[in-house]
Amino acid sequence: MKVLLIKDVYKVGHAGDVKKVADGFGRNFLLAQGLAVLATPGALKQIDHIRSKASDRRAVLNNELGAISQQINGLVFNFSSRAGETGKLYGSITNQMITDALNAKLGTKIDRRQVEAEPVRTLGEHKARVRLTVDLYPEIKVVVYREGEAPASAAPVAAPTAAPVAAPAAATVAASSAAPTTPEPTA
């Protein structure tokens, strides 16, 4: 089934693209949610209009979320966890745990489905990306260390632990991500 996307759809395409999708996916999701229309000759005449509206919408969204993206980019989060002798965790650090720490630090409302990370099941440093918009993917670092030990990185890290006490102001977040070697004062 060929469809014309009306809105940006994650992992499918941008608004104004003509895509060939599975019949069930197109009929039951894209058409039902109003994300696409059938690619008929009449609908294909509106491609330029749809693309221009979508690019305007994308630009406004990128401007709004650009400041949040700059605050998120480069943040480091420390999590302590129980682990075996080989460094394998007894549990795992989930996207929900990363999202909770991120929302507590910045005071945002980011959903766990926006955090893209491989399952964190070992000690050490791991990367995660936060999908804010189609164009904005700030990257954060997740450091997992053994319970009762100090984080593995030599430099002190200005980031919350797994259970943050209070969310700092946005200016403090920008300052701590710009200079990660300065330790945060503890209260």
C-alpha cells in the first residue's frame, strides 16, 4: 500500500514523503491515526503544500526544544547498582530510570519512549540518546558503578545519583554540563 505522510512519523518518514508500507500498518495505524492518506493522484498534488507546512512546524518545534536540547546534551548520570564479580548487573538500568533522573534534574516531562539506549546490564559508561524531535537527538552519558564504590571516572561528575533529592535550576544545569569537572556542592 502506498501512502502519503501528512505528519512526521518516527522510523517511517517525514511529512510529504510517499512510502510503501504494509497494508495492515497503513490501514490500522497510519490512516486511522490521521498520519497519512492513500497516495492517490489528487493527494499527490498536495505534496508541496504538506512539505512546506511540515517544515514550518518542524522549525517552530526545533526552536522551542533547542534550549532543552542544549541542556541535555553532555549530561552525565551516575547510577549505583549491585553487580557480580564479572561486572554484570543483577538487574539493569532501564530507560524509565534514566528518564526519571533526567526529568528530576531538568524539571521536564520527557517520556521513557523518547530515551534510546541499549539495555544497560554491565558496569561502566554507556551512551543514551533522547529523541526530542525528528532533528534533535541530544546525547547523555550513563555511568554505572558498583554499590558502595565511587564512580569509575577519575574526574568528579556533576550529575544526580539514582535517587536525586531536588531538581536544580536550569542555569545550574547549563553550568554543570559546560564544566563537568566542577563538583556540585552537597547539601
